[in-house]
Amino acid sequence: MQYKKLGSTDIDISLLCLGSMTWGTQNTFEEACEQIDYSLDHGVNIIDTAELYPATPPSAKTQGSTEEIIGRWVAQSGKRDNVILASKVAGAGLKWIDGGAPIDGRKIRKSIEGSLKRLQTDYIDLYQLHWPNRGSYHFRQSWSFDPTQQKRSEFIEHVVDTLQTLQALVDEGKVRYIGLSNESCWGTAQFLSIAEQQNLPRVVTVQNEYSLMQRLFDLDFAELAHNEQVGLLAFSPLACGMLTGKYEGDAVPEGSRRSIAKDLTGRYTDKSKPALNRYITLARDHGLEPAHMALAFCMARPFMSSVIFGATSMDQLKLNLGAADVTLSEEVMAGIAEIYRDYPIPM
């Protein structure tokens, strides 16, 4: 396993991060424990979760179950100090979480107390804002994204309030570092600027979608990440399993994400399939598992802090962890570049 710094911190984190959003719906407590123990034995030292998880699908009935599962593992194993826990405060919209309230200082206080209790820990290593109050172009919303309705003054007030609250939580020992998720380059820059101006906690990571099929981070965000030492925590590096090849021929394996959301929230479409097929073919032509090529590509990106993968079976988990030993050849990288030029935004 390779390790990189968590953004600008001195913490070394594994380049593969164990995702947890299926624990509590698609996976039981026992299955989650097996995944955690196996991953830690193979060098993974970070688990990503959120107060709204599980997310396959999200619901009022199951909300918080994932953190509870991790908390039971923490209490049972006694290995809290062996793992970096990353969690998130949910943004506006989900009525069953604090009435769907947007993120502010009060919401953060309430949410983190719930997460700490469920996780059975005194502190969270990386606490992230799950999505911006003002809206986002992520999750296939770029086609209708309209920032002209935003009010800069309101956003700046929100950032100050948020960072001041997080500073208090850092001072209390409940949070070590902070991060963003589903954010834009401009939004991240404002958090960084205000933190510097007012001596408040600095964002160290952004958790955005990134894969061979979704490479928006390669542009302005890559520049910010390099110059500001803000690392990417990439989610959906396998494009919800598309890049493993398991959906070839329009297959819908029992228990898979496509059995829950057939188009994988707008990812699996007639427009994305040609690019997907070429990436899978490229991997196989070079004797690679498609999943290994997809994960190894993400791990090799210079702005990457860690690549978040999930699994619903131990076979999937072991396959994904195998990417840690894969280095892509110049020929494979050239093939990826060619496909990217033909399909820069396939989904």
C-alpha cells in the first residue's frame, strides 16, 4: 500500500480509502467488520462515512446506521487509534435529518454530537461538509447549474460561521481537520482565503467524484489542489461499478447498484456506454482487470490524497485492494489519453 499526506497535514493516509455507504442496507454489521479488518490488514488506514449513510438508498429508517456499525466495530475491536475516521455533516434537503436544515454553526454542532455518539469516539479525524448550501454542479447537475442566483455576501457569512464553529470543535478536541465535498473550485478558494485572513481552520481535502469517466477535477481544481495543498478524496472511482465491467451487455446483477438505480443516477446512459466500453477493452487488451486500471489511474494522479472504494462482497473488496500493486504502463496511459480526448465528459 502507498501512502500520501492528508492535504497539508502531517498525517499519512493510504491511497485507498474504505468507503462505507452500503453498510446498513446492502451489508450487515458482520460483513462490514470483515471488510474493515481485512482492509486494515492490507494497509488501508482510513474509512469514509457520513451522517446520512447508508446511501443505497438513503432513508429516514436507515439514516445513521453506517456510523453505528463503525461505532460497534470501534468498541468491539479497540482499534480506534489504528484508523482515520472521516465523516460528513449533511446539507439541506433531507427532511429526516434536522428537518432538512442547511449547514450552519448550529447544524454542525448538532450533527457532530450525533456522529460522535454513533461512532463511539471522542473525535473525528476529518469532518467534511457533504454538499454546499448554495447548490452544486455535481451529480449530473452541470446541465442546469446556474450560479447567478447566489449571493456572495450570504455565502461569505456562512463560511465565517462554519469555520468559527469548526475552530471551536477543533479546540474542544472533537475534530482534527476539516474538508469539503461536492464543492466548486471557487467555493473552496473562499474557504481557504477566509481561513487565512481570520486564522481559522484550513480545508485540507475536497471529496468530489473522480474517475476515468468523470475528470472535471483535472482542470481548475487540479491547479488549486497543487498550489494550496488541498488533496482530493475521490468518490465513485469505479463509476458505481461501471468500470469493473459487471454491467456489460446491459446486465443488472442481483444486489448491484443498478438493481437499486438502473441508470446509476445518470451515469449509465447511451452517451456513456461507448467510452465505458473502450476503457474496459483497453484494460483487457493489456491483461489488466478493468477495476485495477481504473483505480490505479486515480491513485497515480498528483492531486490525489486517497481513492474511496466500496464493496458489497469480500470478492469485490479483495479485487479492489489488488489495485494497490498495479502500475500502469506508458502504453496504457497513452490509451487512456486517447479515449479521454474522444470522450472528455461522457457522463
